Amino acid sequence: MNRILDVNLNRANEALRVIEEIARFYLDNKDLSKELKYARHELNKSLSSSYEDLLKSRDTENDIGTDISNPTNKISLINVYQANFKRLQQALRALAEFSSLNNISNNSFEELRYRSYTMEKEMFKELQKKIKTERLQKAKLYLVTDRQKYATHNEFLDKIASALEGGVNIVQLREKTAQANEILELAKKVKELCALYDAIFIINDRVDIARIVKADGVHLGQSDIDIHSARKILGNEIIIGISTHCPEHAKTAEETGADYIGVGPVFETPTKPGRKSVGLEYVEWTSKNVSIPWFAIGGINLDNIKEVINAGAKRIAVVRAIINADSPASIAVEMKNTLSK
């Protein structure tokens, strides 16, 4: 029985240490770090009187489980966080069960297990926010879709897949005239493609569809639902972007909690008929005055991309130059290379 208590005490301690390191060094969250550190010390005190007996019972050399490998591969920080919270909770349950069988009266294991459920929920929200911010900061090339040229969904989806293969970091499904059921069907397929390439998936305008398919985010126009209302529906963890056409729009977007903004149209484009271009002056102003990620958009192609970069843009959003290309992948590669110079 002591061997079971010993191994689960060690297991719980190790899990707590991993979780604490994430809270302290990745999230920089002092309150969470403090609570996790206290939990670790509290856990160690719970069986301190039995420490010598537990140590004597330890038999690592003859443990039949040491060479049983774990089939799961932790491929992200979220995976590591999830695995260690589950390891902690399982170990605490085992400690509670077997300590009572060993005539050790101790309620701290159950209390800590229940506290861990709350900590897990709070920390998940913090992690989602931080990861969301980092993904946006790293994103350089944003594709906004246009399906008009394509007769079938498969042909359209092949173009998106090619663009993702070329290095597109964000895909926004933009469907202005399609019926809701058609958008929903497309959204599920585009989301799957984005997941394959670890790209961010955004829905244009349709907050309802973004929520149904659990998109990474939604993009709003100046006449769409406001950011505050979108947050009420979608939560704080989802990415919300908004189109801006002047400094006042940009200031309002940043003040009301947008995660990123679109800046444009930089050049006149048939995607936005009747809307005058904002020119490179607005791009220059944004580069000096906006702190959240922003993407220059509107008529940008390989012929003028350097002008936009010289005006201060580090990220661009593109429609026709990529989606209508014979090889979206090759255009995406060229644009990413130009942005990286």
C-alpha cells in the first residue's frame, strides 16, 4: 500500500511542478503561481509523518510499469497543460482512496482535487488568451476568400488548400450572398483544412456560424454587430477582427478590444465596389499609432506589395492575388518571402 501512496505523491508533485512552471514563466500569472506553489507545499505536508515509511517502500528497479511507454505525443503547450492537470487529479484521487485504506485520515487530497478543477478552468482561459495573441503576432499572410470564380466547392477548397500549403497563416471565409446552410457546410470543410496546416480560421460577419463551427475568430465590418456584443456571444477567448478605413476607426477598434484590425482598402479593388482606397498614408499612420496586430488589405499583389511594406506594413491580407491564381501556393510563397525580407 505504501508503494501506491509513494508513487502517487510523486506523480502529483511532478504534475503540480509542471503546471506551476507554465503559470509562472509562460503566463506570468503571479496569483496562479502562488496558489500552485502553496498546493505543492500543502501536498508534501499531508504525508510528511509517513515519509520514511514511503521511502523505504520505494522499489523503482522492480517496478513493472517503468518500461510501459505512454502512447500519446504531447505536441503543444495545451497538451502538456491538459495531461498534467489530469495526472494531478488522478493521483490525488488515488491518494485519497489508498490513504483511507491505510488508516490515514486526511481530507486534504480530496480538497486539493476539487480546487484543481477550478484552477484548471481558470488557467485554460489564460492559456487560450496568450496563445491567441502569440498566433496573431506571428501571422504574416492572411487570405480572404472569394468563391465567385469557382463552379464547385471542391475546386474552391483546392485553392484554399494550395494557399495554405504556400504558407498562408489565416483564412477568412467570406460569403456575402450564400445561404446560411451553404456557409455552414463550407465553414466545416475550411476549418478542417486550416487545422491541417495549423492556420487560424476566421468567419466573416456571421457570429452565429462562427459559434456553431467553433471557428478561431470572426471578422466584423464597420456596420456589423459591435465587438462588445460579439464577445458576449463568442467569449473572450475567440479572435475578433474589424475592418477600419481611417484613424478614428482604428482608435475605436483598439479601445473596444479588437484583437486585430484590417487597414484598407489600400488600393481600389472590385472586392469592395464603390469604396475609395485609403492609400498608403493610412498604412503609414497605423504603423506609428496602433499597437495590436494589423493587416494591410485591398488590391495588394506582387506588383505593389513592396510599396505597402515600405509604408510600414508587416502583415498583409490578400483576396484575388492568391485565391484566383493558377497556383495559390507559389504566390503565397513569394509574398511570405517578400514580407520576410
